Amino acid sequence: MVGVSLTLTHGPKAMFEDLKILTDASALARYAAKRQEVIAENIANVNTPGYVARDLEAFDHVFETSDPYKAITEMRPIESPSASEPSPNGNTVSLQSELMRGAQNEAQHETAVAIYRKAMDILKMSLGR
């Protein structure tokens, strides 16, 4: 999993009691979708004078809140800590950095989808389907 370290469940019994693994995978997928919007906006403004590159707070910090869904929904972009030096027109977007973050973000989303699919397969198998 690229850039994400979290515990999705506490043993097989916990997974089937509250299906936390599905909730966690869904939260990661929602975060990745929201972050992709911010990355796309940065890329769209690569030549906008004075535009400052933005990003979201790391998923690990968001996930630690009591309600990750609410935190992700209310999350606002912050100035990117990895923003490049401003160009002569004051723009801090680096196309190369944004493309790298986009690839990392895609890996997070794919991880979330894979976890979700595998959990669903396990549930179906336990129901005999």
C-alpha cells in the first residue's frame, strides 16, 4: 500500500462483527477520490500566475479521527508541503510532482478497491455463494 499504514481489522472475528474492513476500504477510496480532484485542479492551474499547489492532509491523520467519513467530506485542501519553488510568475505547481502524486494516489485507490473486493469474496464464500 503506497503511503498508507493503518490497521484495517483486529482479527477475523472483528471483520464479521462490524464489517470494519469494508468501512475502512470505503474511507480510503473516498479519500483517494477527493485527493484526485485536488491533484487535477493543480494540473489544470499549472500555468496560472500566482497559483499555489494544494494537497490534502495525509490519510493516516484523517483516519485517526472518530468519524473518517465526516472528516473526508469536510476536508479542505491545504498548501502542498511538497510544492516546488515558485516560478517567475509565482506558480508553485510542478507538473512532474503532480503526476507522481497522481500515480501514488491511484495506487491507494486500487488498494482500497482490492481490499473491498477480497472482503466481499470472503463474505460470499462464508454464505455459500
